[in-house]
Amino acid sequence: MAKRHVKRGDEVVVIAGAERGKRGKIIRVLTKNDRVVIEGLQMIKRHMRKSQRHPQGAIIEREGTIHISNVMLASNYDERAAKRGASKVA
């Protein structure tokens, strides 16, 4: 199994895609598909069938997945931003 650059609980920044620039905490890492689930990002609607828990059925909003290559550790992102800012001033 290949080593991943992020793990569950890490704070990350999305660097590509529709959610670019947003930050969040990793809830789950799906190693088989190289994807991560980030708290509050890539929200999708899931239609639930009638059940004991949802007698009327329901539309639930939950987090979708983002490819692991599209996220970067927040600490590394901040360092990179500081370095770019410093080079522009000098």
C-alpha cells in the first residue's frame, strides 16, 4: 500500500476543483479509490428510502469525496503562501 500525504483528522486545503481554496478536516480516507471525505465540503444530496428511521423518506445532505491529489496539508499551504508573499515584497 502506498503512503498517503494526508490522514484522518488532518486539516487540509483544496487546491483544485470546484471547492478550491476551502479548508476542512478529513473525516475519512478511501485508500482504494485515492479519495478523501472532508468535513463540510463537496456537499451532495442523498435521497433516502422510507424506513423506521425516516418514515416519510428524506433528502439528506452529506459530504462527497475529493481526489487525494487535489488536497494539501494546511500547514504546507500556509508556508507556501508566506514564501510567495515574502518573495514579492523583496
